[in-house]
Amino acid sequence: MTDRNGMDLDEASISRALEDATNRAKEAKAHLDDARRQERVAIEEVELLTRLLALRRGYEVESGHEEAGQSSVGAGLQLVAEALPTRRPHEVVEATVDILQETEHPLHISELMRELGERAVPLPGAGAQANVISHISRDRRIVRVSRGIYGLSEWGMASATPARRRATSTKHARTAGESERGRR
């Protein structure tokens, strides 16, 4: 017996085709099972890393956020969104903004340090100017107006670019200058 395309449809051919189709279905199921296992592992990894990151940042995190009917991917993404709230700026940044708003003009870092000390604001790190500068320079509300002077961006002040460093050290430049004089 042949079909309308002229292909032989004997029982052996049909059995081979059925066996091939069954094998393809088994392979697809195995791939699907493997993909689901990989998905579960990835979601668990996201949940654990999210919790770890949140705990390191000082946030409290609850586990078991899966709701009825929600996919494991959605639950993992929801956990990530809940566990990683926007980070609040350091207390020194908020205090600096307050100081600048009160004075209504830019201040040198030494004046800011004095004001922060008078207000007993906890300073980051070792409490050096560099630590304070590192924190306040990350906040968009504060701009570096010029060397060591900081103001508020809402005042419309342009941010100064950092000063360029010399390409050569003074020792190297002095040696080069001495060698030039020696040639003359």
C-alpha cells in the first residue's frame, strides 16, 4: 500500500516512524525535565544570593515568598525586587545636604567637617576628609564646585572636573632637566 505521494506505508515503515516519534518525544521530555531542574536550581541560587546580599546590607529578609499560582521564576524575581530596596545614603550625606541648605552657599570640605563634628554626625570609615568626600561625591544632590568646595546641584552650579596630574614625577623631570643642561 502507498499513500498519495507514492510513499510505501507498510506496517514496518509505520512502526519505524512510530518508534522515531516516540524517541523524539522522550528526548524532548528529558530536555524539558532538565530545563525545569535547571530553572529550580537557578531560582534557588537567586533566592539565596538575594538573601545573602540583603543580609550583608543590613536588611531583614523573609523566605518563602511563593504565592499560590505564581511561577517559580516570578517568585524569584519578586524576591529579588523585595530584598533589594534602594539603598539609603549614608547619614553624612544627608547631614551635608542639610548643612548646605542652611548656609545657602558652597562650603569648603574643612568647614563641612567642622559642622559635621559639631552636629556629632557619625563619619564613615576612619572619619577622614577623604571618606566624607567619597560618600558625598556619589550623591547627585551635591556637586564639587571647585577644589575642596561643595555645593548643591539645585543651585545650578556646574560640577568641576578633577585637576589633572602631572605626567612625570618631579624627580624624573629634574633628572631630565639636568641631562639637558649637561649636553649644552
